[in-house]
Amino acid sequence: MTLDIRGSLKNTRISKNPSVVVDELLANSIDAFLIRKRDEANAVALQVTLQVKATKADLLGEEYDLEITCEDNGCGLGPEQRKAFLTKDTSYKDDLNIPGIGKCKGTGRVQFFHHFRAVSLSSICREGDGFKHISLPFLRDRKTIEETDFTVEDRDTGEVGTHIQLSHLMPKLRETILSVSSVHRMFTAEAIRQHVLFNLLQRFVSLKDDLGDFQIKFVSDLGGTKSE
Ligand SMILES: Nc1ncnc2c1ncn2[C@@H]1O[C@H](COP(=O)(O)OP(=O)(O)OP(=O)(O)O)[C@@H](O)[C@H]1O
Ligand SMILES: [Mg+2]
């Protein structure tokens, strides 16, 4: 099974919403948590940390770069999730029948590749009585992702969840939707929090009983100006 990244980019347009990557990361984290809850009797409350880091721009804005990471305590990238990740337009979530996970297009991650040259992840999932550690190493400009690109190792202990890292912003976006000034406006911790609250409030309310006493932490470091 192979995910043809360049092919996906041709068929799924880049979103006009500059926060699309944040929205897709959080949607996946919440879905992953609901999947974990289905399989675990006493799953903890949802915990997500979303971090945005913009490196300092020089006067021409050329040194400026952006990195977004999202860490959750969802189900992790087990075999089913990896298969979904590698399947173009995956319908994996459509058949789960988990309340709170609606119909999906199966293309959220394509926005990651539209925005960033490198997508890497590290994840722990439960398997039997033990755990597996899964990682997709950092590599710029991947053309494809195959099953063999993931490393999978046994672990005796671990915190189940996923950490995704998006880095090396696509150069053309620095001059358009993700310019230094728009990032400094949109991606302070407070601005992301407002955006997410506005967007996801309804989902949070309807999932009140499933998410528990959840926490979503927003951390930003914009050219050295930090907020949380
Ligand atoms: N944080 C995560 N934890 C566990 N699995 C994940 C996570 N993020 C992505 N995945 C897996 O990767 C698959 C592909 O993600 P992607 O966001 O592209 O599609 P989707 O979420 O299935 O559909 P859509 O985003 O269009 O609603 C998901 O179906 C899921 O199985
Ligand atoms: Mg998604």
C-alpha cells in the first residue's frame, strides 16, 4: 500500500482557510480519542497539546519558518490507522459507527502536505498486553509513503497517543496565507484558542460525556515571543 503524496496534492486542493492544518490535526486527535474510548473501559480524559513555532524572520522574511506539532492521547497509529493513513480518500472512519465521528472525506492529511515539506510522527498504541511504538521519520519532500516507511517496535510500557510534527513551510505560503504578519496575528496561543473554541464548541458540547474533563493546551513561540 502506498500513499502517493504528489498524486493526492493534485486531486485535493489546498484549503483557503489558513487554519486548516490546526483544524485537521485537532479533528484527528479527537477522533483518535473516541476510537481509544471504544476499546478501553476506563480511558482517561482527552489531552491534546498543540504547539506553533515560528522562527525569527530576517528583514526580508527569508529566515522565517513555521512548525506545528500536535500531541494527543488518542488510540495511536495501530495497523488499522496506518492502513487508513496510506489509503487515498480513506473511508476508514465512515464504518466505525462511533457516535461523534461523522462522515469523513478521508483527505485531512493532504492539507499537511500542501502546507509543509516534512510530516513526521511518533505514536504508541496498545497491542494485546503490550505496546507498539510507531514512527514515521523526518524527511523533506517525500513523494510517497509506504508501509515500510513506518518503523514499528515493541514496548513494554508507554503512554498511548500520537505526536505529529509538521515542519518546513512551503515557500510560496510565506508570501501568501501564512506570511510572517498573518502568522503573528493568527497563531498566538490565545488566537488559536479562540478559533478552536468557535469552531469546535458544538462538538465539545455534544461530546461532553465522552471527552471527560478534557484539556487542550495551546503553546506558541512566534519569533521568541511565547504564549500558552
Ligand atoms: N492523531 C491521530 N491518531 C490516530 N490516527 C490518526 C491520527 N491522525 C490521523 N490518523 C489516521 O490517519 C487517517 C487519515 O487521516 P486524515 O485526516 O487524512 O483522514 P480522516 O481523518 O480519516 O478523514 P477527514 O480528515 O477527511 O475527516 C485517519 O483515518 C486515522 O486513521
Ligand atoms: Mg482527519
